Amino acid sequence: MKLLIRNLNRTTTEAELLDLFEAFGSVQSLNLVRDEDANLSKGFGFVNMPKAGEAKVAMQNLNGKIIAGFKIRVKRAEPTVASTDSDDLAASDDDDV
């Protein structure tokens, strides 16, 4: 189950997040979204935990927890919405101008 973690301190590291979530089970992947210029966290990231039960326990225990002075929010990540054909059409129409 993929989880979204928001409201992270910009100084929070991948290792710190990994330690937090591994306390509740195995972590398949972790992605801390970073500002490319500053190389600091943008304050959110994603954790993928292969066992849904472990992910739910992690959500229940970590949502609202104070980490590095920030009250983090943890919820199930929503799937991204793919572009529609009409979006592609609009983009191709712009090319003709």
C-alpha cells in the first residue's frame, strides 16, 4: 500500500522516515520529494509498504505524530489521474498556431 506523508520538516531525511515506518513493518520503497535547487525536502514524500495491514497500522500510529517539530499527516496515496484524450487534442491544437 502506497502512503502519502505530508507536513514534513524540510530537514527530514529518507533514513529518518525509513526508521519511522520500518517500526511497523517492511518498506518496499521510499521517496522523499526534494527541491532540485536546494536539495531539501519539499515537505512530503511517499512510502510503499507491501503488506496492507502493516501500512494501516503505520497510518494509525504516525498520522498526527510530531516529527522534528512538525505534526505529520499520513494517508493512503491517491492514484494519479492520467491525461485525457481531449487534453492531448488541446495540446496538439496549440502546436498548429
